[in-house]
Amino acid sequence: MELIFSERMKNMNGTATREIFKLLSNPEIISFAGGNPAIECLPTERVKLIANDICASPDFPRVLQYGLTAGFPEFRQELCKYVETAGIYGAEMQNVLVISGGQQGIDLALKAFINPGDVILVEDPTYLAFLQLANSYEGVCKGVKANDDGLDLNDLEEKIKKYNAKMLYCVPTFSNPTGKTYSVENRKAIAELTAKYGVIVIEDDPYSKLRFKGEYVPAMKSFDKTGNVIFISSFSKIISPGNRTGVAVGAPEIIRKMEIGKQGTDLHTPNFSQMITYEYLKRGYLAPDLEKSVKIYGDKKAAMSKAIAKYMPEEFECTDPDGGLFIWGRFPEKIDVVKVFPEAIARKVAYIQGCVFFADGSGNNYIRLNYSYANTDMIEEGIKRLGDLFKEKLAE
Amino acid sequence: MELIFSERMKNMNGTATREIFKLLSNPEIISFAGGNPAIECLPTERVKLIANDICASPDFPRVLQYGLTAGFPEFRQELCKYVETAGIYGAEMQNVLVISGGQQGIDLALKAFINPGDVILVEDPTYLAFLQLANSYEGVCKGVKANDDGLDLNDLEEKIKKYNAKMLYCVPTFSNPTGKTYSVENRKAIAELTAKYGVIVIEDDPYSKLRFKGEYVPAMKSFDKTGNVIFISSFSKIISPGNRTGVAVGAPEIIRKMEIGKQGTDLHTPNFSQMITYEYLKRGYLAPDLEKSVKIYGDKKAAMSKAIAKYMPEEFECTDPDGGLFIWGRFPEKIDVVKVFPEAIARKVAYIQGCVFFADGSGNNYIRLNYSYANTDMIEEGIKRLGDLFKEKLAE
């Protein structure tokens, strides 16, 4: 039978990272391609303890039964406190929705707002899975210029007006893929500008807790006076990606619409997952664990920066992030990293091609390098392999 | 700020059952409204044992890390065996997708196939959340007549042609809301007819394992020769709804498209949830546990049928299901069960209004009664309250 898929899905293929994830089941390949947290930073013993306690609780049958779509009330209460660490004060139950990972929050926000043809502004470059997701709602992504301070405000305003933009998506802290952080002033200005034009903002925040240097910056949501910003935070990078939990914070009407969208998608986040994250937060495990984790991430990032300086061709320019998981680098334009990729795999090292992060598919001379997953020895060896390879390519 | 929601969501409100679920946090209300499995049938001790074993496994860090979108390979292998119990033989890894509950499977199938305006045929009445979900993809549901044997084949063929129908959705075993089961001949005929016209079928199967009388009937999918049937099975009613696991079985191209859709929705089903269901199946807990559960469900159903005969007005007609969770009943047309509902709540008893199950919103004289959640004493008391109430209404 000939299968006729929907318009939204007919041209959808798997995201590059997910496909590479499959490839990386080969343990010989040193991968800078994924976005996995360091395995040694996952709180294995804490989660075991919590899981055993959940099982021993008289409340355990409740964990097996259906739950509310918005999440366990006590978990949502805890989340209201949790988001204060991002500078968001005064959130109440009606402002928070438990989500099955940050990805689901983005999906539900798009579902609630985007009609086919609506323009969504994104920082250029941006999170590749967002581009795919926007595609699945037939939204049209347009890139906004960025500078060291954050988004270029003139370009943002111009494009809001030019495209009558419906939405802005950004990762203001340790952006994926660049690792950059928007300044406080830039955040304030974006919040004001989008409010002025009635643009919905998805502020995606999976990485802000992974700061190993520089100063804390409050969430853009903390400068939101009209309720146009949806803040999406994930526990994947700081507790466990396999547990699939996160939180969306927004105006009650928006959260309610996203909750209705979630009813259709998965009814509710699995109770065991919710309870694990809830107990982890409530018991105060996060702060001490983060202190250890950011030390490890800082060391790994330093190892990668050092290896880049030592092995990569001098024409290679890259970012120097204060946190998060990624370094973003640029080769001279003659290099096409998509073409080089199979050779990198043959040398047992992987990166992500920059073009997947650009709204217009440009950027074939950029790569994103993840430093969280490999250990420091592997980081040095992997960067050496890449350096040798790209030096050869530049000499061709 | 004025919020302009998407076309797909602007008229979406919560499903009736989910909203009533909130109401039922009041423990004084005897609820026949939900679709919760009996709390005493949830395998609490088994799941505790499994969870503790997962935590103690040297493989545990893998549970915390990201997983593949399609699910753990060993779980998918186990699922290929599992669906043989529904008469589906020869499934391989590429035919199965782990889903976060049956609801997600339906959502992903709609996402893969339905464009705004596409017609989806449904049995009239059908699962209310399906009608909502179809709405969220701007699909148009049209009811197909049913008889004691299953779907009316003439009406089905006529409507496939009349509407150039893209899809058929049905719950062939212990249908929600009617509790009815399609005959083997009817299943075969539906599989052939839909294949002939290239109609995609979603065969939703949450209940077939809960058979307390009558003979086993293989899934419609087992008669699928062209790959047009997507079989969706859930573990919510037989292991745990709070664990949110299920499986979709279909042609590799369809499963692949649904997998890509799932990447956007939640990346993957939480690993702990997957491992719990996997171990439960692998250890062979299901068959002996089901033997006990169906006895309990059979007793509860018998208690409800008996109470109906004793207390409900003689004008009330209802089904006599061989399994599943629901009895479906009809009052004379002068009764409007939507109007009566607040009075039922005042008397501390709840049902679901029939109209939410009809594609055209008719059916205000029907009610769905769930017998799985309440105990047999509460069933008698609740039906007595309903009987008294509706007798009064009929006498008005």
C-alpha cells in the first residue's frame, strides 16, 4: 500500500543528533556529537536511594495509578520554589506544568500557538531539534543576528515587524550550539521588545545550572511583565536525561492550554519519574551535587580548550563558554564539515555539523563540540584526531 | 497581553474524564466515571521487586542516561513476543515502537497521517479522548454505524467512499464506551475493506487482556495483509497506568515515521518505566497476575449488572460485556444526563455523559459506567443512588 503521510511529517527525517546517537553505540568512536551529561555526574546512588524509598512508602500504590496531567501537586509546589533559583519569583501552582523533558515543553508551546506559516524567530544558529519541531508544526523559522551581548536588538525588532512574528525561541544561557550567554540588559530588552509587539517567547533553559565560571544571570522570564514568556527548564542535564522530567512556567492561560495539549500527548509524565525528581529536589541533593558536577564540566571544558589550542589548525576559531556542554567553532569557508564527516567517523571521532543549527541550512564550515561526555584523555585524543584531519583538509 | 492560540488548540478544552478525574479527588464520591484499573489489581509488590532489582543492577547508570527513541532494544524484542498473545506473529524490531502509553501511540499515528480536513471514521460511539485528539489535528470524525457483530460493513464502505476517508479508528475488543467486541469475521472484513481502499486503521487495544468470559478473539492486525493497520496496545490497564508504557505495531515505514514524531514529543519513554514493563513481561508475571485480575473484574462487573437490575429504572437498557472496564447504558430520550449530572454529584455518585463519545455530540440519554475502580459494596450503593435519581427524573 502506498503511504501518504501528513504534510507536517512527510519531509521529516530523524534529527542529526538522534541519528548520530544510534551510530555511537560503537564504543570505539570518541563522540563530541551528543549532548549527554557526563556519566560520572549522574547521581546514581541518590536515585537508587530515592527509588528504594518510593517503593517502601505506604503511598506506593498511588505511584502505579493514573496521575493528574499537570503533575503531582506537591511536585508542582516544589517546582515553584525551584524556579526561584533562576530568578523567577511568585510562581504558583497554576503557573507550572510538569513536562516529560524540556523537549515536550517546547512541543506543547508550539502546539498551543503555531499555525502553518507562522514565523518563529530564532537565534542564528540555534538548537537543531527546535528547527525540526517547528517544522513539524509547519512554522517558518527566521534567524536573528546575534552578538557577544545576546540578540541584535535592531535586527530582532526589524524582523518582528517584517514577518509579523508570532514567536521567539532562544536559549539565553549557555546557548546550544554556541555556549554563549545573553547579558542581563539584553534579556530585559528582549522581554520588553517582545511584550511590546505581543510576541510569545520560549526561553529554553536546560544548561544554566552548569556554570563553572562567570556570574549568575537571572532568567529572561524574570523580566517578563505581560506574561508573554514561557520558561522551560529541564532536569535532564542535572539529574538524569533518562528520567525525562522538566517544568514549564508561564501565564495560567498558557499553562492551561499546554496542559490540555499534554492530555493528548501522554496524559501525564510517569509517576515514578516525577517522584524521583521531586524527592531529589526536596531533599536538597541538587546544590551539593551541582558543586561537584560543575567542577568536572569545567575541567573537561578546559581540557578541550587546551587540546584545541594544541592540535586544531590555527584558522579554527571557537567560543569560550562559562558553562553548559558545548564549544562552537568555525573553519575557513573552504572547509565543508558535512563532506568531512565520514572521514572523521573513519578515524573514530564524531562532531555535529554546524549547518543543522542554522534556520536557512547554511553554516557548513561550523562544528559543535560536546565536552561533557568523553573523559579528558579521550577529549585530547579526539581533538588530536580532528586537528590532524582538518589540517590535512586545509592543506588540500 | 491578548493570547492568540493556534487553530488546532483554540477551542480545545480538557477531556471530560480528565476534568472529572480532578473532581474525584473528593473520596466521598462513588465514581463510575473514570477508566482506572482496580487499585487491588495493580502489581505493587512485583513492581517494588523489579524497581529494587533495577537499582541493584550494574547496568543502572544506563537507566539514568539518554535512551533510543524507539525504546530499549531488548524491550522491543520482548514486545515482539508479547504481541503474539494478541495473534500478531512475525513482528520484528522494526515493526515495534515503545510508546508512553496508548494515548501517545494514537497521537503519533494522527501526527503521521492526518492533515486538516481529513476524514477519520470512528465507531459511533467511540473513545472520547480520540475525538479530542483528532480535533487537535483538525481531522474530521464521522461516525460509522455498529451492530452486535462489530461495524456495519455496508455503512463503513459507503462512508469510506463518500468521505474519501483517510483513517479508521476503532477499539475492537471491549470497546470504550460500549464494552462490545467485534467478531472474527467482522475484523477480517474490516481489514480487507480498509486495505482495498487504502485506509489506515488505528486498532486501539487497551482492554483485550481483561476478558472474564467468552472466547479469545485475535487482533484485527492479525488479518492485515497490506500493512495498513497500526496496532496499539497499552500496559496501563494490566500493569500500571502511572508507568505510562505501551507498544505500537505496524509496517516499518509507519513505525519509523511515528518514531520521528516521538523524537519531537518526548525524545523517548523514561527508561525506568520501560525497564519496569520489560522485566514484568520477561519474568512471566503477566499471565498469573491476569488470572487473578480478571476474576476481580468479573466479580465487579457482575455486582454492577446485579445492582442495575435491582435499582435502575426498568426503562434503562445496558450492555453485558465479556471483559474490559465499562457498561454502556441508555435511558429514554426525555432524560438528559448532562443536566442530571450536577444532581448526581450532589448525591455523591459520578458517571460519564454519553454525548462525549459521539462524533456528532448527540447521545445525551446515554451513560458510561466504569465498574473497575469502586469495590462491590460501593458499586451497589452508587448504582442505588443513580437508580433513585433517575427514577425521580423519569417520574417528573
